Amino acid sequence: MKKHTTIIPQNNSKPIVLDVTYTKNNTPKPVVIFCHGYKGFKDWGCWNILAETLAKNNVFFIKFNFSHNGGTLEQPIDFPDLIAFGENNFSKELNDLDTVINWVTAQEKEYKNVIDTTNITLVGHSRGGGIATIKAAEDSRITKLVSLAAPSDYKVRFPDQDALAIWKKEGVAYIENTRTKQQMPHFYQFYEDFLENEHRLTISRAAKAIKVPHLIVHGTADDTVAFKEAECLHEWSASSELFVIEDANHTFGATHPWKSKELPDDLELVATELLKFIN
């Protein structure tokens, strides 16, 4: 088992910290690119164990921090850079994902004999699932898509008109991170970026444009993204299949920090289904 961490610089943006996990042998492996969700990061909870589980089964697993997720190169876990967090938006996350795809498709020399860049699966959890869906609809390099507890609509998650007016006037709105107790800022540019790019950022439009196999995984006890949203994605995405996990929550039983060396039962089901789908 090999795990490497690398830094990808970006012009006019913050760099991306990225991990690759794989088994060192001479088998060309399908690539999985994992996109974390809102208030998330690549090392959250069980994501390292998920990476290792798939890598043991001949998958080349990439996970990364979105450049403005609030982490830093020195401290990629949690949120030491709240200004960056406040400057994040959906367009930046799509640009970050494009940077990662560009990076891996240029790695044939470094990872010769262990990587198959003609077989790239995007896996996105929660908000990252929406980003992965939009990207899969517009990038022909993507061959499969997996949505884990993913939303079907970004627009409905913005506040009502009165709250928007206050947000615009003050320039920033805060939401508490219940785990770290930090007041997480959202600068008004987040909403402005959505309005400027609403067509691209409409998940229903992207889902209807998906041409590749699409696995939708959702728990019936998800109280963050309702199960109905998975049903909507399944209805829109003609090439999709819906895998339902009864009584699973938004993180499929995982928490942060995760002290066990094993996946929780529901996330183990996710891993098994991912491997079946990828292969």
C-alpha cells in the first residue's frame, strides 16, 4: 500500500493539497477522485479508511481539499483559515476539481503501470456530490459518477429574501460549526457567484445531461439532505441507479474524529457498492 501527499499550485488561486492511495503492483487501476462536502476535508472521519479499502481492491484513490475549504498546507485538517472559507464558492470548487483531473491525467509517467486515466470515477459526498455531478456532465474525461448523500438543488439552500438583504448589507453571514464551535463566515460573493453562474450550477440540468453510469447512494435517515433529493437525482439522471441504505444518516455512520480502524457498517456497505460499480 502506498500513500503520497502532494501540493498542486494554481494560478490566481490557493494551492490544493492532495493524497493518492494505491497498491503498488503492475496492474493499471481505475481512478477514483473523491470530493468532500461542506465543512469537510480529505481526512475527515473515515475517508482515509475508505481510501485504503478501495486501494486494497486495485483502485487508485485520490482525495483532496478544495482550495478554499478553510484548511491550509500546514494544517489541512479543520479550519485555521476562515477568510479562505468565506471566500469559497461553487465555481472555485469546480475549478479545483478541474485542476485535479488535469493533474491526474498528466501523471502517466510518474504512476506508469498502476493507473488507467481512461477510467475515471468522480465520487462526491454531500455538497461535493453536486460539484461532481456538474463536472461529470461537462467533462468527457469522466467515465463514471457516484453521488453520496448529495443534494439535488443548491438554490433552495440560500436564505429567504429578507435574510439575503441583511447578508448583502453586512457583506458576511456566519454559521456555527457545531463540532469546532467556530463561527464560519460566508461572504456575500458566494451568493453573487451563484447568480452569475446559475445555469451551470443548476444540479437538475447537469443530472439530465449525464451520459455516463451514475450511482446514487443515500440513507433514509439523512436529516441533512433529504432522501427525496436522491429520488429526484435518480429521476433526472437517465443512466443512474439508486442504492438505498435503510436508516443510514448523512455520513453513513461516520463521525470525526473516527478512532476505529474499521468502517462503520453503513459506510462498509457504501464501499462494497462502490467497488461493484467501479469494476
